[in-house]
Amino acid sequence: MTDTSGRTLDFTARPAALRRRHAAEARFRMAGRLAILLAFGFLVLMLGAIAHTGTGALKQTQIRLQVALPADAPASTDPAKADFGGLLKQALRARFPEVSGRKDKRRLYRLLSIGAEERLREAMLEAPAPGAQERVLTLWLPASDEVDLLVKHDQPGRLGEQEQRWVAQLRESGEIRVAFNRGFFLNGDSREPELAGIASALAGTAWTLAVCFALSFPIGILGAIYLEEFARKGRWSSFIEVNINNLAAVPSIVFGLLGLAVFLNLFGLPRSSPLVGGMVLALMTLPTIIIASRAALRAVPPAIREAALGIGATRVQTVFHHVVPLALPGMLTGTIVGMARALGETAPLLMIGMVAFIVDIPGSILEPATALPVQIFLWADSPERAFLEKTSAAIIVLITFLVFMNLIAILMRMKFRKRF
């Protein structure tokens, strides 16, 4: 075979070099596959370890007790005045009549969680009106965190041999069970691991992200449209672009310091509120949204703009009727990336006081609240062994929340791509 210059081309002249090239290409493909498998294996290992530890928080150990309510006691007629702790202690002494010493009784009382008193109060309110005879309520009451670890993981912890024998007796008689822990999703934070939940953290996260999205999305999208489509190219626009790129790389704690100095100290906004947290996170996500939105606008073919202008459309009509709809999937991607980063941030929220111990579920953006990443940080720093399960379970919820946000972004991108 000859080329245009008349020289003969021999493709079999150097078979060894060709084999080396093919071998190098095969090794490169194999290295790529191994890298992907290694990364996937580490991901599965990490998620598996977290899930294995966190599933324990979804189960709660409960002890069945028969609580006697005398008909002539004030507790039977007015639960608000009842001595719930005394009734539970009496029920425990009736179940273990051989316990007599004061120290042994204190150990016996520690088998139950302090949440058992609230459960007894609810049962008394739901019980029918008292009669002339005493009532006996058979209740499943939450056990303490030490008993919970012993039953679920066979770890005695600080329980002595006597407490372990009591738990063994309850197991043999079927008076201990492991049930689904609804309180993990319905309760707020607590000093007691068996009572702690993520309801207040979830509500605070939802309010904070709502404020962040309401501020960052319109400002970021409109800012990107102006800089890319309407702003004159000059020193001023170049200065703004350089600063936006620099802000995208600023550590998140710097934005927390800014919120502390401006929003709290200067403007006097409520401390630990989702309003301030959302404003700080909006400042942090704005550069990401602007950069991604500008890239999406820049990816729209110039022919779209030229065709719209050629048929008489104004500059504003061209941008908002033709360019922005085509760039919207990329804009949504940038927004979701920024919101996902905001979802996992802890440092800026710590700086504005959202690290406070919050039990009540916030009802508005002005009430004190905490966020799920901050709740994970607080539980991870707790010395109680049972909080490790709570931490892992909260991480699972956070990852699920993140996957759900990405799924929404994918569905919205597909919808707008089909439409336009």
C-alpha cells in the first residue's frame, strides 16, 4: 500500500511495538477497572459498617411490668399528681421480692429508663376511669441504655453480676423484648441514649435548607444570568468573576465567622435559629451555584441566541425564553451540588450557636434549632456507648436525605430535558 507521496506503507513492519502498545492499553484498562472496584469496595465497606452499627438504634429493649394503681390513691384519679417513679419502683420490688438492701434496690431501679415514667403517665391517661378496686396495668417500658446494650449486643458495660442475673431472669420468663424504636424518629435530643431522637434535628435541617434554597437559588441563578449574558466584559466583571471563584474555595468556617459577626452581633438576629443558619449556608453555596449556572449558560450553542435574535426577539426574550430553558438542567445540577454541600456542613452552624442542646421541635425559622450534622457531631462526642448507635443511624438518615435530594435533581433534569 502506498500513500499520496508514493511511499510504501508497511503495517506489519514492527509487530513487537504494536503488541507493546496493545499491552499497555490493556494494562491501563485493567488499572481503571481495579481502581473502580477498589473505590466501590471501600464505599460498600464504609456503608456496611455504618449500617451494621446503626441498625441497633432502630431497636429498643423493653421490660414488661405489672404496675398496680390503688383505687384510693391520688394517682388513680389525677395522673398529673401521680408519683410515677414510686409506682414503678413498687412494681419492680413486686417482681423481685427477694431484693431487700437499699443498695440492691437502687441497682434494681436502674434497669428502667427514666422514659418509663412518661410511658406510665400516658397509659394512665388512656386507662378507663378507676373503680372501687385497684387497677393493674401491664406495660412494656423502655429499659436503660446499659440493659439495652446487654440484651442487643451481649455487652454488660457497667452492669454488675447481680443486674445481669435479673436481666437473665426477665429473659427466661419472656418479660424482655426488642421492639422497633419509634422514638428515634419522633423524639428530640436527650441526655439518655435510649430516649434520644432526631425529630428536632430533622425539623431544624428542613427549616435551614428551606431558607438556604429560598435565598441562594434565585440570587445565584439571576447573578449567573447577568454576568454571563448582560454584563459588559471589562475589569469590573473580571474582578467579580475572580472573587466568585475564590469564594468557592474559602473554608466553610469562615462563612460561620461572617454570620457570627454580621447576622448575630451586628443585626441582632436570633441565635441558633434556622434563619441565621440558612443565611450563612446560602452565602456558602452561592459561588457554587453561580459557577455551575454560568457553565450551563455557556454550554448553550450560540446558534440558539443568533436564531432568536434573527427573528426579532429582544435580548431579554432570547435569554429567558430560549437560553435559560436549555441551561436549566445544568443550573439545577449546580444547585443540588451546593445544597448537598450545605446539608453536610457543621462548622458554620457551630459558629452561630446551632450546637445548643435542643429538645423541642422548632416550629418556625426563628425558634432555636439544631441540624442533623451538628446532632451527629454532638452524639459522636458523647461518652455513652449507646450514642454510637445513634450516631451511625443518624448518618444513615443523612445519607438517605442526600440520595433523595439527588434523585429529585435527576428527575427534574429529565423532565426539563424532555420539555425543551
